[in-house]
Amino acid sequence: MRVYLLVMALAAVITYLLIPAVRTVARRTNALTPLRDRDVHTVPTPRLGGIAMFLGFAGALLIASRTSFLGDVFAISNQAWGILGAAGFIVVLGMADDIWDLDWMTKFVGQVLAAGILVWQGVQLVTLPVFGLTIISSTMSLLLTIFVVLVAINAVNFVDGLDGLAGGMVAIGGSAFFVYSYLLTRSTEPTDYSDLATMVMAALVGSCLGFLPHNFSPASIFMGDSGAMFLGLTVSAAAIVVTGSMDPGTAIEGLSTLTLPAYLPILLPVAVMIVPLIDLGFAVVRRVGAGKSPFTADGGHLHHRLLALGHSRRRAVAVMYLWTALFAFGTVGFAFLEVELMVPLLAVVVVIALVATLLPRIVGRRRHAR
């Protein structure tokens, strides 16, 4: 665990220290987020924060590759280098979009190519730990992997609309993923705790933590598409590594016998990304229903709805943090704790989350009643 925490700390420190330099580059290249009707910021703000996040992530992984504990993770296969290469590619694509505002088709093709790099280096879905399902067709494996990566990339990109929102949500969900992956590794490999997905999530969470002090409201820099697409791709890559490499018939010591642990490798990535995925789904339905492209920007995202309810920007972000933690850590809890404990605990947290979400309306009704 100490090595993973060191990886997380390294990613956080490198990212934090690089932000001022990246902010200067963003201003000199005019990579500034303009003021638009759907935006909540009041002054043009530098983006390109994803560059610092990637460099923090990459620096931590490169240092990890030189340690005796995690060195074998890089030596056994090309997956770690594939994730690093695909992440670098998607950051360059996002950087170009942050500076020159690429059209949606160019970004889509670039996202497919990034996912292709993952597949090329062996990061792909080969098995699904449900009913022992094995994906026999290489074409099906390729298409399903690319689909998962594209959904994750665009889900994070769609939800990135308030200061600290996307970075904080990925940090929270990624922390739950990190805990699950680490405990899973300890259960399945009691003599060797080194694991690719755990290492990737540690570095990813660290890069988010290093970025967030610069991104909390009022933000001095945005992550931009370079950051949002980087986060989505990296989370999906870690999820694919866990899901695609797990033997569906393996009994996992330490998991609750009263739950369905075999489903967790699939359910957890969904739980980690559930709020961005819901936002993505509503956005696609809303835009297609209006006869527009699903990539057309609008002001109907979940964070916009929270603002419309009367939340301040910071409270809206806190509410979405709360729901993310509820789904992510709730799912992990069902893996390692008994149902009798988890159900009442989650029920209390759900009530708290609902009250927090609807608080402006509740307070408004009481004032009106007076």
C-alpha cells in the first residue's frame, strides 16, 4: 500500500507544481475558455490543465517502473506502456482542441485512435465475469473495448462544467476503484500485491488531487478537453484491465458471500462513472430529440439543473460529489461488507443526499409558507 500511496503523492505533487507553467502556456497560446451563455465563469479562463495532469500521471508511472515492487507490472506486458501512450495521444488531441477548437468528427476519430492504441497494446475486453462469458471474436472484443472507452471519455467531458467538478468526481470514484482493486489483488494474489489497475488508479487520483487546488471555485485554470478526455480514457483503461483479465469462475476470498461479487468488476466502473453516464445519457436523448447532434453543447446538464434549483456553484459541486461517493463506495461496500450492514447505511446516505439535493427548494417552500 505504501508504494501505491507514494505513486499517488508523486502524481499530485508533480501536477500541482506544473500548473503555473501550463497556465502561462495557455495564455500565450490563447487557450482560454470564452464566455458563453451556458457557462458559469465570468472571465476568460486558461485551460490545458490536462497537460499538467498527464505529466504528473506519467511522471509517477515512470518512477514506479523503476521500483522493485511495480517494475514487473511494466515488464510482464505492454499494457502499462499502452495506457501511457494512449493517454499521451488523447492529451495531445485535447490540447489541439483547447487551442484551435476542433470539430466533433476530428475529435471522435482521435478518440477511436486512442482506444485503438489500448487494444493494440493488449488493453481490451476478452472476458466478462458474468456467467463465464468469453468474447470469442476479436472483432467483437475490439468494438466493445472502443465503445467502452468512447463512452467514458465523453461522459467525463460532458460533466466538466463547474469548477472542481470533473476532477473531484473522478478523484472520489477513482479512490473507490483504487480501494476495490487493491483489496481484490490482495485476495487473489496473496504473495504479490503489485497490480496494473491499482497503480493506474493511484496515479490518476493523485493527478486529480494535484489539480483540484487550482481548479476549485474560483478556478485559475480549467482542465479543458485535454484533461477531461485523459480522465475518461484512463478510468476506462483501468476498468478494462480489471474486468477483462478476471477469471469469471474464480472465488474471491474476502468478498461478501451474500452478494454477487462476480458482477463487481462490471458494476464498479459503472458505479464510479454513474453520474457522468446519467448526464451523458440525458444529454444525448435531449439533443437528438431536439433534432440536434448529440455533440452539440447546451445548458441542460445535471450541474445546470442544480444551479437552477438554487444551489450555489460550490454547493452544486458538493452535491454531485456526494452522489458519486454514494454510488462508488456503496458498490465497493457491497463487495466486502455484509448486506445487513450496507442496506441501512446506504439508506441513510441516500436520504442525506436527497435532502442535500433538494435543500434550496425545501427552504424556499418554508419561506413561502411563512
